[in-house]
Amino acid sequence: MATLIQLIPEASRVRTVASVSVFGVPWPIHKLAAVVVGFVAAGLAFWFTGSGNAAMWASAAAVVVVWWGGYRIGGSRWDDGERDFIAEHRSHC
């Protein structure tokens, strides 16, 4: 039995993502920026409104926008799990 695996050129390209070391673990810069922006947004929202709910919603919205914006701009996934390792090192028989 034979299996045909066709690679789509758009999906098979790999781009490196700029990263920074956080406690020895490489993190993509857009994720670190999302965490920082979330803290700043929470602080500002709490300062202006005095409401913990507003601070939570502001930080959540800011984190999602920066996180997914960086993901879309970077154009590649940060996924070095077991599935990717197996896909890259499978035998081509």
C-alpha cells in the first residue's frame, strides 16, 4: 500500500520568529509584548476607572490583539511539539 503526501508550498515554508530568552526558554517577541501590553492596559484601566472588571477586560482585549496580531504579522506558528518533530523526521519510504 502506498501513501501519497503532497506538500502545499505555502504551508511548507518555515520562517524563523524573533525570540527572547525568558528564564532560559525562547519566547517569540510578540508574545512577550502581549504580556507587557496586558499589564500596562490593566494598570491604566484600573487607574482611570477604579474597576477590576474594566481592568480585566482591557488587559484581555489588549493581550489578544497583540498576541494574534504578532502571530499574523510573523506568519508562522510557534509550535515545536512532538507532532512537528515526527513530521520533520519521518522516514520517506
